[in-house]
Amino acid sequence: MKTILNPAKTAWKTILERPTKTVDDIEKTVLQIFDDVQKNGDAAVDKYTSLFDGVQLNQKLVTTAEIEKAIQTVSSDLKEAIRVAHQNISLFHKVQKTEKVAVETYRGVFCWQEKRPIQKVGLYIPGGTAPLFSTVLMLAIPAQIAGCKEIVLCSPPNKEGNIHPAILYAANLCGVTKIIKVGGIQAIAGLTFGTADIPQVYKIFGPGNQFVTVAKQLATKYGVAIDMPAGPSELLVVADESAKASYVASDLLSQAEHGIDSQVILVSTSKVLIQEVADEISKQIVQLPRKEIAVKAIENSKSIFVETDAIALDLINEYGPEHFIVATKNNAFYVENITNAGSVFIGNYTPESAGDYASGTNHTLPTNGFSKAYSGVNLDSFLKSITFQEISKDGIQRLGKFIEIMAEAEGLQAHKNAVTLRLNDLK
């Protein structure tokens, strides 16, 4: 990790740049695949699955027999872990339910808001170098709690044409209605346009590489909503001499091993801690099975020394991290004043891994600074708010004249007439 000492505020933007390609670099490829899938459906999807995943499939839809086999394949220990995570994630998302909100805004004018589930949702689960069965829990559980009727899961097949058993086990546990062996841009395109094998959905959820992220953004141009622009994983840790260097290093490496385009940042008011963490990273990284990936990610990462907590907080809010760990003697200052972060982990005994798997919060979070405007996935992500109103005879008589005045001032006579006709009938 490159160490930067007391960077000037004017340099923050450059220092905090993500190691990602621009949209222009990859949009051409995404557009080409979208156009092909829109015109040629499953034939195009199968072509790109063969090209990118190196496998030709006779059938993309996962069968009941495959699911049953997966259930038998997953170890009892992993099943128990998934069930505990399922319980905690379910509990946290169930308490996010809200009741109908109603108010009489004016005498005789009743307004209320109710939430309804999005009927058709698509869940994208990365396969790649790590089968993210945990993401199945994070997306399918709130979808099920919300009451979504169709929950379609897409995940890339391996070279043998299979999806990892743990992904299938988690999907079955969470009530996913259809599982399809397709990944990458072609999966997002399939969910956007619909094919014979892939249902068209109303909203697409899930993380992915930069190509998947751009594909999701392109899907919005065709009337399909997305959860957020979620790209390569990132973590920022703020720590001082009260933190344990080995813990900090392990947290940084836990995100670095996601992919070579992941980024981790350490911000500290202690030069001693920065050096201790660097030493710990050197020790721990050599023991990782995904060492080569972590090494490349660490090359894109930085340790930043600043003089005060106030400066550190300003820098962190400017970055807007996806994951934010606070391990300082002044945790309350950061917790109370952070405004831009996807999810916050507080204290020496709250590793980011807990949120990734089993504590209960959702791990599908905004990256690339989008936490400045986006929330992470939650129960409301799978719901729509619909407003209702009902006006009594007395209510329209009381409110009507104000509507008439406003409509006339805007030059919208038909709007005024819709009220005037009613008022004349009530005279």
C-alpha cells in the first residue's frame, strides 16, 4: 500500500480515485451484447455464455433434481451457518416493515400511503473467482419478505455447466422461483428484454464486475430499474493507536481478496499504526489462497496519514466508502458525523466480514462514491410506495376553490373545470 502523509485537500480527489475503468472504455461492449440479446434472444445469450464462461449448455434453467443434489452436497456445517445467517438477515429485514401512513390533510381530505411489492425482480449473483452464495441471502430474503411474486436468479455456470451447490441451496431456502445458468452482461440483458428462457423483470439487483455495473446502468434506459450502481468492492478503515494492527490488516485483506479491481484504504492519525498495519499485511497476505488477487488489489490501495480526526472525517465523507470500519478511541465522533457510507462497522470486534455474511445487515452496498446519494439494499428496495386519497363532499367544497385558483394561474383550464363541475353540482 502506498503511504501518503498529510495530503492537501486540493489533492484529495486525485488520491481517492478508484482503480476502475471509465464507462466509455466498456460501454461499447455492453451495447453490442445488449443489441444482440434484444434481437436474437437465447441464441445470443448462449453464444456469450460459450465465449465468456467457456461452456455450452443444453438447458439454462436449473432443475429440481439439480437443486436436490445440491442440498445433499452442501456440508452440514455450511448448512447450519447459512441457516443462522438466514435467521439474522430475516430478523433485521422484517423489522424494517412499516405500517400504512394516513392523515387528514384538510377537513374532508384524506391521504394515505401504502407499500406494495415489486412483482418481478431479478437477482444477479456473481460466480467468477468466488461463488457468492451469501449474496443470495442478502437479496432473496428481503424479496421474499416484501412479497415479490417472481424472484429470478441468474448466476454464471462453471466449466462443467453447473452453479455452485451453496448458491442453489441458499436460493431454495429463500424461495427463489427460478434459477438460470447465465452470467455477465448477457444475464443483465436477458433480464432486461426477456427471452424464452429468461423472464423479463421490473428491477435488477446484485453486485458484479465493471461490465455488469455498466450493463445494469444501461438496463435503466429500457425501463428496468436497478438497486444501485454496485461495482468492485471497497473498504475504508479509520484507525488510531487504540486499534489492533493485525485486525486492521485482516479487514483490509478481506476486501482486497475480492478482486484485482477492489480498493482498500487506511486513514489514520498514527504513523506508528500505519507501519504496523503494513507489516501485518506483509505477514498475512502470503498465507492467503487468493494471494495473487489480494496483492494486485493492495497495489491500488493507500494508507493516508492525517493530523486530526476532523480532517480524517472530511476525507472519509469525500470518499464515500462502501464499507467503513471505525476503530479509534473516538468512535462516537465518526459514528455521529459520518454522512457518506454504505455500511458502518464499529469497534475492534466488528469485522466487515460479519456484515458480509451473518450479522443481519445487507451487504449489497453502493460503491464508487455512490453512497453520497444511494442507500444499500434494504426491504424498501423491493417495495413501491403508492399514495391514495379520498375527498368527501365537504372536503371538495372546502378545498376546491384553492385548486381552481392554482389551476387558473397555471393556465390549465381543464384542471379547473374538473373541480368547478363538481362544486356546481353540490351547490
